[in-house]
Amino acid sequence: MALRAFDTNAVGTDMTAAFGIGRSQQESAGTVVRLATLGADGPTGTLQDENGELPW
């Protein structure tokens, strides 16, 4: 079993619209899809964003 955590950063929703922040749901979903489709030999126990691995 692989464990992969991710940070989508601020996502544009009704809650963040008042602050003018957040990327689209489609942009944020890219990280989720990338990590979900990695093979069994991919990284595990990591924290990642759209640019790759982040330090804990």
C-alpha cells in the first residue's frame, strides 16, 4: 500500500471567492489525479503539490 499526501493550495470556492484567491477545481484536481494514477513503484510516504515532493 502506498501513502501519498497532497496540498492543493487554495482552491477557488464560494468560501474563498470573497478573498479573490484560489485556483480552479480543475487545476487543483491535476495533483490528485497524478498521485492517484502513479504505479505501485511510485513514491510513498511523501507530501506533494503540483511541482513534486515537498519537505515535511
